[in-house]
Amino acid sequence: MSLDSLARTAYTEDHEAFRQTVRRFMQEEVAPNGAQWAEDGIVPKSLWPKAGELGLLCPTVPEEYGGLGLDFGYNAIVDEEGAYHGGVTTGFSLQSDIVVSYIVNYGSEEQKRHWLPKLVAGEVITAIAMTEPGTGSDLQGMRTTAKKDGNHYVIQTGRRPTSPMARMPI
């Protein structure tokens, strides 16, 4: 049974019109390629600007930063329709539902103006890489701290860097 056959009250007519755009995109762009992308272990970067052009990426980002300024229901629609098509995770939800919120809520004005339009357009693809001994994927269990020391921060954690990227300046 699809969710279309259920009576849902959380979405408006505007949400449902957006759903049709998302569904068409998933049917035309994702579903025909999903099996190959899953086998390859990667979704091509070229998919992201196409999704951005249709407003499928980061729809909650405020308009002044290039977004649509919509409610989280639009993110949920992209997530739902993505789950129905292609058998592959595009990564859109990580960028739209998690990463962007950090920048919107905690980024400086300069960071917002620089990054948010690029994330909305699909010009930049983000990820999260967090780990700490004993926490696994439980991000709330992390105990790493950053303490200001002059004009820089000192990161305190039980984890030792395992690659040169772990030592990159933030």
C-alpha cells in the first residue's frame, strides 16, 4: 500500500503539487538508474543540480539565502518519494534535513550567504563525518568539545586522528 491511499491531513494542496514534481523527478531521473548507482556505490554529482533546479534540495532554507523558505513538510515529501523510487539513497535528505539546519541556525551571516545558495542549487554536496570512541552512530552520546584558545579552538576528544583530513583546520 502506498501512502497515496491513506487519508493524510499533514499536507496542503501546495504540498501535494510539490509531491507531483518530486515524484516525476524520482521516476524519470532516479528510478531508471537506481540499481546501477547502488551497484556502483555512488550517485552521480550531475543529479544534484537537476534536483536543485526543481527546488528539491533544502526547501526550508530562507529565501534571502536562495531557498524557498518552506516548512519541513516539503523535506518529508522529498524523503518519502525518494524511498519509493530507485532502491538507492540519493543523499538529499542528509543535506536538506540535517546539514543545512546547522548552517541556518549556527552559521555566521558570511557562511550563510556563501554556502546556502550553493547547497540549494546542488552545486555543493555535503556530508557528516562524526565519530568518537564508544558512541558509534549515537551523535548525542558524543563528548568532544571545542575550547577557544586565543584566536583558534582546541578540540578535546578521546579519538586520535586517523588520517590527514582529521587534522585539517576548520
